[in-house]
Amino acid sequence: MPKIHFIAIGGAAMHNLALALLAKGYQITGSDDEIYEPSKSLLAQHGILPEQFGWFPEKITSDLDAVIVGMHARADNPELLQAQALGIKIESYPSFLYEESKNKQRIVIAGSHGKTSITSMILHVLKSIGRKFDYLVGARIEGFDLMASLSDAPIIIIEGDEYLASPIDRQAKFLLYQPHIALISGIAWDHINVYPTFESYTESFSKLIRQMPKAGHLFFDQSDATLEALSEACPEHCDKEGYEAHPSYIKNGKTWLKGLDGKDYEILVFGEHTLKNLNGARLICEKIGLSSTEFYEAIRSFKGAAKRLELVGQNDNSLLYKDFAHAPSKVEATTRALKSQFPERQLIACLELHTFSSLNPAFLPQYEGTLAKADKAIVYLSEHARAIKRMDRIEESVVQDYFKHPNLIVLRDSEALKSEMLANKKEDTNWLMMSSGTFDGLDLKGLAVELDLLAV
């Protein structure tokens, strides 16, 4: 069996790919200078957690079949340099995944937001009806042990990230998959550290569209003006189809789909953006042979991907949700969704600015109005995250100027955040915690209990 070494094995996609290959019988080793949970426990459980953190060129030996390098590593990484010196095959995880799926039908879900949710919906439905498939997804899904799987299945569903493939392959990951079917869920500028302008960001999506193969199929959110314009570049030899939010209605705080088969279906997720994602997932499933009724019956039990508008605690008149939202478009969509679902309740929305983009003052204007649907807004600025990323301190006045919310406060300490939330404890209040970080380790389940909510 092939012997493969992972440089930066602790990454979300990297450690899941490593575990998927281990399950196939591959010999796997890896290195990283820091590994957090849940990656750390999973790698330890399967016996491939590095004994020491750091980079060790002596691990790179001539008997390796390949080295897979993650974006967390730098171009001058000692192990990468050793692999180059020995002439060992070096892959990014997207290029390796393509090689492993050359003989499969490849379906790629891309977009600035919604791609994890759409991919998760498709996987949930396919598993529910017993279809055989492989996958790579960016979050944990109920019923799936890993976020990646490679087998002899005839199709693979891939969440296609627009971030760079590796430190030595500076193109968007999704360009390496060469999809037969692609879906783009929307475009909103992100990753300012590698795409310094909106034009440089959209060019990767434009290239994905232009490269669609003969007899391929492109689905896209037709309500996104930027994406609709880019879709004009889709080759004539490839079919394209726009979509919008699935018809629905809200009754007693629950969302019901108006099924195309003439029936109504209650679902567990909600929000305009979620209904767009769901419609995109439906189109993909129908494209690969499912009926609309099969899709509707299966999607009724879909609870959402981990950290995507995930319910943390609830009682009869209040809810606490957490969401991975950090891009401005997702922050706006998630805040709007929760307020629309429960318009009679006060909504307190808390956003942690945690990414390179969100901590960059040049990017902050993108957040104007994104928290407008919240009755009260909190922007959390982690001094720890800022120090790690070596970013300048953002003053409260700057945040106020850019967000333009009449009832917004800025906090920098998790205990202060907790105190503020407890001070607002009252009936008919919903809380929304949005971050790609952890609010400096704030225990949200414990907080839910202190807010008199039953932890889920």
C-alpha cells in the first residue's frame, strides 16, 4: 500500500483525508507545529498523531510515495524542502483528491458562502436513500464519522474551497478538481490576505466557469448579480441553470417547503439563504437521478452541518444559536434568518472578528448594515487572535463607524461577553453567536444553562 506523509496534518481537510486514506490501508505519517481539537483526538485515536509537534526533515525519506502539503505550511518548510531535494512527489490535498477520483463523476460545490451546507444536504439525502458515494466536506455531519471518504463509489461530492491549494500551488483549490457538475452558491469578497481586490477574488470563480467540460452542468444562484454576470462566460458546450430560494412558508416558528410534487414538507432548518442552499442541493440530487419526492422525504430530517446555525440551547420562548458565519454576506443572511423566523422576539447578535480579512480595517466597510436585523449587536475582538495574526488593534470607534448599528457595543474579553449576555437574560430573547473562532474559549453550552436554556 502507498506510504504518504502529511505536512500540516492537523488541518480540517488534511486530517480527515489522512484518516480516509488510513481506512483504505495506506501507511500514513504526518507533522504539524500545532494541532487543536477535534483533530488532535481523532489522529491520536487512530494512531497517527505526531509524537512531537514541529517540523522534522528526517521524516521525509526516499521510500515515501507522496507528500501532501497543507496551506498551513510555508514555502520554506523544512520537510517540504527535504521532499523537493529528494525528488518525492508533492501534492496539495486538492490535487491528490483529483488523482484519487479520476474515474468518478465529480460534483463540486463552490461559493463564498453556503457550500458546506449544500454539500451536507446532498450527503444527508444520498445516505438516506442508500446511494454509494465518496465525499469531502468542511464540517462534521450527523451520521458521518469523518469529513472525507474514498472508496470504489462511482461519484464523489466535494466542497470546493476558493482558498489557495498549497504554499507552492497558489491557485484556488476548486480549480484542481475538474468537476463534471459544479454549483456556485454566491460570491462575496473574502480572503483579503490572498485576494487583495474583489476582481482578483472573482477571477478564480470565473476561471472555474470557463473551464467547465463538454456535457458538463453548472448550477448558480441567479439572485447574485456578480455570479449571474460571470455565468455568461460558461462555454456553449456546458449546460447552465440558475436557481433561487425554494418556495416555502413559516407557521408557528417552523418552516414548510412547498414541494414541487404538490405536497408540503416541514423542515428543521430555516432562513432565505438556507432555502437557496436547499434548492441547489435538490437540483444536484435530481441531476444524478433522484426524484423530487425522494429529496423532500430525506431532507426533512436534516439538522444542519456542525456550527452552521447550530442550536445550542432553548426553552419555550428563547433560543441560543451558534454559527460559523464570519464573511459579511453570511453574517447578514444568518442574522436576517433568525429575526425572520422569530420576528416577535428580541435578537441579540454577537459577531467575533477573527479572520485575517475581518481584522483588516480595509475590509471592515464590507460589514456595513450586516447586523441591522439584530435589536442589539455585539462585536467581539479577540486580543489573542489579533496577536497571533500580528494585526494592529482596531479601536471601538472604527468598528462603530463601519457597522453603523444604533445599538452596538465592542467587547474584547470573554468574561465581559458572558456578563453582557447574562445581563440581557429575559423572556422572548434569542441569541446568535457568530464566529470562525471560539470567543476565546467561551463555554456556550454552559452559558446556555446560565441563561435558563436547556442545552441541546
